[in-house]
Amino acid sequence: MSDTRYPSATSAPELQQRSLTAVWHPCTQMKQHEQIPLVPIASGKGVWLYDTHGQRYLDAISSWWVNLFGHAHPHINAAIRDQLEKIEHVMLAGFTHEPVVMLSERLQQIAPGTLGHCFYASDGASAIEIALKMSFHYWLLAGHPEKNRFVSLQNDYHGETLGALSVTDVPLFRQTYEPLLRPGTHVQTPDWRYAEAGESAQDYALRAAMTLENHLAKHHAETAALILEPLVQGAMGMGMYHPVYLQRAREICTRYQVHLIADEIAVGFGRTGTLFACNQAAIAPDFLCLSKGLSGGYLPLSVVMTTDTIYQAFYDDRTARAFLHSHSHTGNALACRAALATLELIERNQVLETNQHKAAHMNSLVAALTEHPKVRHFRHCGMIWAFDVDTQDVDFAAKCFQAGLQQQLLLRPLGKTIYFMPPYVITEDEMQLLVAGTRQVLDTLL
Ligand SMILES: Cc1ncc(COP(=O)(O)O)c(C=O)c1O
């Protein structure tokens, strides 16, 4: 940083200005930053992010849902430091290393069913691409090249590379690229917000499952897989649904010989109250996609876990029958060590039980929000809380983000849905700040 051709920023405004010139920020209309300053973050600790002025913000959304145990956790930091002294990265074709082997064995032990084979990539969308390709390729090898279509749920989000976007149903991200996407079907969402008045979450989920059944009854011969976000459809407003849908989906997929791909990229590792969302329905998918919290949110890492049946179909003397897919950073050693340290924290801290107590405490505080006259559909699943706001303001999300910062909160609503998905280390006092600050935001904006 001492090279005079590339000087460090001397002030926050300079850092912000240089970022706006040199960095194209994700999911952002850059021109809006002519009015709205970027938040220049200097450090983090636990649930808190600190900007270069020393202002702090409670990371209520775990930095896009990745962080499980807070920022700068000593145990994960130490594991990465230790790994740095050994090997930071080595290609995983023709080579292997202890962290990737240990991580794969641990994941096999804790994943639902018998998902004994781990294929790694670097981010969530890449994991989705892998699962889709593997599913199609399996059917091809099994003599069914016609099974090349995918079904997903209305309102599902699976990432934004072209394959992942093809099974995503978020118009804002999809519409522009429609000519590039593969045709597919999005069957009725089981999200309880769509139920008829008086219809229970379970009854509605069963009704939605019938549309899946009707679709596959007609189209199973050309369908490779159903992909879904189990229990919580994140990006389209934290829509939550009853686990009975997953049970039905599993039965229907098995009956019609269609793979089930569970995208637990956002909800894995305890987020929904069980280690994996699939556990709540006591089902095992054919492919399980994991990322985000996998490395504690520290480093880009994702994995697709699958069964021996799938694996064996590719196992052959002929290279051409192999799964010839690769990413340069597949199984990165530093990321695998971060993941192992994260799994140790999950076990050591008895996270599922601890989170139950935390969730109960949070639920005792939320009356301040549920009683607000503009709050609709307050919902909760494990360590996720969400509600919709009754407003006509099309800029609500951006205004809420700004108003949140004034209350020392990082909130990033999804349209008119405000949600909390905090790191698991959040304390009771911090929950109180979160709820009180959010109430202030609502009172200011509505
Ligand atoms: C359910 C789900 N699947 C896939 C993805 C894509 O992951 P990534 O952003 O790492 O590509 C996300 C990201 O939010 C997600 O929530």
C-alpha cells in the first residue's frame, strides 16, 4: 500500500469517490450513488460493522445471509491463519489436501440421507449450475437424453448465472436476460402468504403440491429435476412454507423418476432451526447445494453433495463419461479450513439449542413490530424473521436502508419485505436494539 502510484485513501469521502469510479458494485444502479453515499467499512466484530468514521451498524442480514458466527470470530480467524502457513490453495484435479477431505467427511456425516460425494465450487450460483448439469448428465448416461428440462417453484431464487437464472423466478433479475435462458416451468409456490383466507399453511402447501404432481404427471419424461429452496424462498421476500410440501415433493419426484435438488445455500447450517431445512420434513434430496454459511461467510465456497447412485453412473474407464466440470478455486484450502472451524463452532456451541432460546427471546420482543398498523404477514422460521409493509412507496426499500443506517442498523429490505437474518452470536441486548431501531424506522417512514 506504500506504492506512490497507488496511494491508500486518506479520508472516507475519498475512499467512497474512488470506489464509485473504480468498482462496479453488485445489484446496484450506480448513478443512484450520486445522491447516496457508499458506507465505507473499516472493520467488523460480532454482529457489528464499523465504518471509517467509527460509526457502527448491526449487521441484521448477515451480509447477504452468509455470516453465521459474527465478523472476525477468533476461532475461524485462527483456523485460517494456521492454514495460511501450510498451503493456501492447490488445484483439486490430480491433487488433494487434508482440509477438503476432512470437510467432505464431516458434511457426509451431518447431511440428510446418504449424500456421500462432495463436488466443490466457489459460490452459490456455480453450485446450482453443477447440480443442474449433473442431473441432466446422469439421465443422459442412463439413456434418457430427453430428460433435459427443469422445474422450480414460482418465486424461487437460485442465483444469476444463466443456468441458475433459468430456474429463478424473480422478474427483476430475469426479464432482461429472458432470450438467453432455457425454457422451464415454475410451479405454484407453497408460500403461505398466497393461501386463501382461513386456509392453513399445511392445507395450502398440500394444494400447491398438487400442481407439482399434475405437472410431473404430464411432463416427467422430459424432466430431469425439480429444484427448490426448502422452507424459505429468500430473495422474493422470505416467503415461508410448511414442511409437508417437501415431503410431498420428495414422494412425487421419486414416483416420477425426477431428481430433487435442494438449494440450501441460504438456509443450511441451522438457519431454519434444524441443521438443514430438509430435516424438518425428514427427507433427503438427490442433490444438496450449500454455500454462504458453509465457510461461516468468510470465503467463497460452495458444494454439491450427491448420492452413490449418481456418482456411480459417472464412474467408468472412459474419460468422456466423467463429470468434466471445473472451477479454478474448487476446494480452496483456506475456505475449507474456515468451513471446518464453522462446523466445530456449530457443534461446540450447541447452536441449534442456543438458537432456540435466542429465537424465543426475539419473539418476546417483536410485539413492537407486529402491532404496527402497516405491518402484514409477520413470520418466523428458526433464525429468520420477516414482515411485509403496507406502503405504495416504490422507493421504500432504499429509504428503509437509509433510515436503518440512522438507527445503526444494516437492513436491506426485499421490496416491501423487511427481514432479520442476524448472525447467531446476536445477544439479547442487540436484539432489543434491532427491534427498537426497526420500529423507529417504521415510524419515520410510514
Ligand atoms: C437460495 C439461493 N440460491 C443460490 C444463491 C446464489 O448464491 P451466490 O450469490 O453465491 O451465487 C443464493 C444467493 O442469495 C440463494 O439465496
